[in-house]
Amino acid sequence: MPEVTEYLYKIQPTRLEMLTQGPTADEATLVARHLAYLQGLAAQGVVVLAGRTLDADERAFGIVVFRAASEEAARDVMNNDPAVKNGVMRAELYPYRIAVMAKSA
């Protein structure tokens, strides 16, 4: 069985106005699909956490910390994110190691 390791992908909107002026109907649909995709992966134990900064400027970004068996598998997770796949968000993949994590209640 391959070793599972952690990865992080950073996402940023490709159109800043999505944050400053609001999303178009297509962007809103794709962001909803993006969230559903991540929630599904979290339910499977793949996604550890996902969230975004609350900035509404060029510094705004989100992160997804997740587990994958290889960099190729990690890249597939990132590239199959509907927001990334459809160009609403650009993404960068990083190998990642969780150093500290709170225990679940």
C-alpha cells in the first residue's frame, strides 16, 4: 500500500472582482460545486481542512490541506476541483506536513 502524505493547495480567484464586486452567476455555481467537492473529500477523510482568508483584495487566498498517496494523486485532487478545473480559481500545489493539530472532541 502506498504511503499517504499530506499536501496543500493554495487557490486564488482568477478574477479579483469576484471578491470585490461579487461573483457572476457562473462563478457562484462553480464556487458552490467547489465547496461540495471539498465537503465530499472531507467526508472520505481526504481533506483535513479547507478555508480562505477574509481579505477582498489581491492578497486573498484559500488553502486546502489534504492527504494523497503521491504527488500525481494530489495534483489530480487539485485539478479536479471544479473551481480550478473551470478557471474560476488558479491553484498551486505544495508538499505539506502537519506539525500540530488539535485532537477532535
